[in-house]
Amino acid sequence: MFAIGFVGPSGVGKTTLMEKVLARLKSRGRRVSAVKSAHHTVDVDRPGKDSYRYRTAGAQEVLLVAPGRWALMRETAVEPTLQEALALLSPVDIVLVEGYKSEEGLPRILVHRSGLSTDPLTYLTSEVVAIATDDAQLTIPAGVQRLDLNNPGAVANFIVGLKANCDHI
């Protein structure tokens, strides 16, 4: 599976951009999944629900099944690596990844919104292949593509092109 990451400081709009790009890719017939790594404990289960009761009683895994959707909750001692997380997904054309910024080997789009005090280039690594920004004054390093933050269709086009180049390697 082809995966591409979105990185940048909190509040810059990574999730919003990913959401819009995902919708564009889906509308073009691509099968797309998303992976979000949180920096804090997340609980998708609520106290009082049966699945919560099973999990807190000690179940290693709880599979919640409903018409049209299912969710597997697994208790772990450590967060899975990106490769382990990707292996849990069904095969798709493209996986959009938010987080996992310390994992290597993943092409990334750096998201930068003008007016933020954070220097976007502090997030620049050798894996950043593009910067999605609305800041016309931002100097983009050589070899890194400038993308319009407000044009998710163009970002989707870039991802499709990048995937096509990777498929031929």
C-alpha cells in the first residue's frame, strides 16, 4: 500500500486538509484509508456501554459489530509502529497518515498556514516531498514541491502522481 504522511504543528489544519484530500481521492474512484496517531490516550469507548464493560473486565480485544461498520479495540502495552498499523488495514490504493513523524521511510507533506509563529522549516526532514501552504512569502527548499493549502484537489493530484512514480520504481 502507498502511504503518505501529513506533518506540521498542532492547529495548522492537517486534519482538515487530509479530510478534503481524502474526499477528492475517493470521488476519483481511489480506495483510501487514514491513520491518525494521537500523542495522548484516546478512548473511543464510553463507560456503561457493553464493549467498555468487556474491555475493563479484562478482555484483550473487543470486537464491536453493527450493520455497516465494525470496530476492533485491542489493549496494548506500546503504540504499534506505522508498519504494524498499516498491516492492520485492508488493502487500499492510498493511506493518508497523520502523526508518526518519527517513523522513517514515509513521504510527507508539511502543512503550513501563514500567520503562525512556528517556523515550518523546523518540521522539514528529508522525507518532506511537498509543503502545502497559503504563505506566498515562504521560501520552499529546492527539491520540495509547493502546494496550495487551499486547493485539496491539487494536493490529491500531487499524491496520485507521487504514487504513480513510486509504483514504477
